[in-house]
Amino acid sequence: MRARDLAVEYETVGLDSDAMDAARLMAEHRLPALLVVDERGTPKAILPASQMIKILVPVYVIEDPTLAAVVDERHADRLCQALKGRKVRDCLSKTVPAPPVAAPDDTVLEVAAQMAQVRSPLVAVVEKNTAGGRLLGVITASHLLERLLAATP
């Protein structure tokens, strides 16, 4: 099995996409992360849902989680207001690594190794060409596990 056989269509967002729209996309499709691409469709980053959640939680609560108990529900229900006016690029970690990219002919083990090395929930499958590359799809960790389990007797 090769990366091209595992790649599926997947939601992408641009660096300048609206952060609230990106959060809605994640929530509606129950995605573990979004693939962030540049204007040419080249993978630039992975935005995990956990990173979006981190943006919603006030810094003082992250630093002292016991303070979460004193925030009333009315304020907690408005956490997503933190995304208003932000772009996807504003939501990325300052030390965001380049997303793992597999070639179409990479093996399952090569894809799994990339995923494990950077602890990414997804790997982009890109076919290199003279224009840089064409995104063929994405392999998610859950899809990879599903395929590996199906091949196990």
C-alpha cells in the first residue's frame, strides 16, 4: 500500500482564512486538524483542533487551571469570541513545524514514521512537479490505523 492509495480529500484553509470559519469547519466535520495551505495550495502548516481550543482559554486559566471553576457559564459560553477578527495564521503556534509531506509512492511505514516523528494527526500527500507540487490528499492517523488494522489477521 502506498501513500497515494491512502490519501483522501480533506478540508484545507488558507493562512488568511477567518479563524472562526476554520473552527466551524473543524467542528462541523469533527476534524482533528486542518491542513493550512498557501495561495498555490502548497501545505504550510497543520492547525490541530487542540491549538484552536488553547486560543479560546484565557491565559490565566491555562497557567492556573483551578481558576476555571470560578468562571461562570455565561462567560464560558462566550469563549469563541476570542476567534473574532483573527486569521488562521494568528492561530498557529509560533514554533509551528512544516507539515509532514509524503510522496505518492511512500510506503505505509514511511507515512507512519513521519506522523510519529512530528506527532501529527495528518500527513499531506503531494506530487512534485515543475510548479512545486500538487496536493493529492491527506492521510489521517485514524485512517492509517484503520487500514493497518484491516491488514492484521
